[in-house]
Amino acid sequence: MSSNRYPVHGAGLGLRRSLMNSLADQTTQPVNFWEVAPENWIGVGGRYGKIFCELVEKFPFICHGLSLSIGGPSPLDEAFLQRLKRFLKEHQIRYYSEHLSYCSDDGHLYDLLPISFTEEAVHYVADRIRRVQDILEQRIAMENVSYYAAPGKKMEEIDFIKAVLQEADCDLLLDVNNIYVNSINHRYDAETFLRKLPAERIRYIHVAGHYQEAEDLIVDTHGAEVIDPVWQLLEKAYQHFGVIPTLLERDFNLPPLAELLGEVEIIRTLQSKRLDRSSGHIQHG
């Protein structure tokens, strides 16, 4: 697969304000690109705004949204989308992604709730995604999310995701950890699910840690180290789809930057290993 179909390359890291002081005095060479939630940066000035502007000049940036609520019952916040459009252009953000879920009704719920897996929901969500792409004048990616219940389910999760991507003609942000979490909580085979995703729509990958609540219940927290089975699933993704830009998500319980860079280095190592293996023969992934 051609690498120019991806907005960035290599291994990335989610930028948090608490990391910014560390960035000044440590090398960030292992980080090929950064990701931010635009809601946390639109309109930010002062010291943090200045540092952010300096960073976007040095590194490729992607935005991963929090408040679009693409599956929600309320009308799309088109005023926000216009602010977002200006932000993306002003800072030359390479790409924008959001969650295939909803997070608001009369107010923001600060959690990601599952969309019912139904044909009606496919049409509703796809229509809203197309509207967002029209306003932003660019393609966007939707992320497969973790979920803990499936109210009103009439389709399998994989079929719902594929139908939305097809009807909306949008891209996919592949979250490997969410596949693993859902495979445990809903008792399906993670690799089988992975292989059914449309390779041509994947634009980048997320990998993250989670919390083991019980033997059969995992909570997607982004607050811990990535565990071995998730790293192994990332390797399977590279084997099947080729090497895709991959970002480490860590939202809280943040360790020192050096520890995060160690996990970013694992991504780079897995990517290099796959590239080395595939350089001598034709890839069938």
C-alpha cells in the first residue's frame, strides 16, 4: 500500500498540556506526529497558545475531536464546525477524526455512548458525517469505539461500522485497543474482527491502555500502559494491512515523558520489524 494515502507517517503521541514543559528539555525525535483534541485548543492564547503554535510549525499534527456527537439526537453544532474549520486551516492540521458514538443531548455527557446497531442509525449517522465533511471541505475518519451495552441491536458491530463508512464515504481511525476491549467484553475474536475492516479506508491507528475490572470486563481508560495482547493485535494489523501510522493515547495517570516515549518506541520497533520482513517479498496483507 502506498504511504502517500496516509496524512502522517510513523509513530505519534497525544499532546497533553502537562507534557509541554518536558518537551522543551528532552528530545522528541521518536515522535513523528502529534494529536490534540481541537476543543482543548481552539481560542487558547497566552503561554500555552504560543507553545502550541511553535509545535505545529515543527511537527505534523492531527486533530481527534471529542464533542461532535455524530450519533446524538441534537442537531450538529455547525457554529463549532466553522470554528473547527478555521482552526484546522490556521494550524495546517493534517487530518481530523472523531468517534463513532454520541456524547450529548441537551448538554455534553463527557462520555461516549454507543449508537444502536440498526440500519436506521446507519442512515442517520452517515448523513451527519457527510454534512460534516461538506462543511469542513475534507474527508474525516470515524473511530471504532469501545462500548459496554448494545441497546436495540439489529446488526453486528462490524457490519454497522462498514455500512456507515460505505454510506458516508468517510475514512476509519482504527483503534486496536477498542477492538481488544470489545472482544473481551462481548466475547468475539479480535483478529477475525480486525481482518473484516476495510483496509482502503484506514488512515491511522490508535493504541492505548485500559483497566481490567473483572476477568470478563475491561474498561477503556487510556490511563495505563499498553498490554502485550494489544501490542500483538497491533502487529496483526501491520501484517494484514501493512504498516500504518500509529498513535499512542494516554489521557491521565500520565507518567514522565520518557516513559511515554518508550511506548512510542515500541510502535516504531514493530513498524520497522514489519517493514524489514516485507521488504524482501510481496506483501499479501
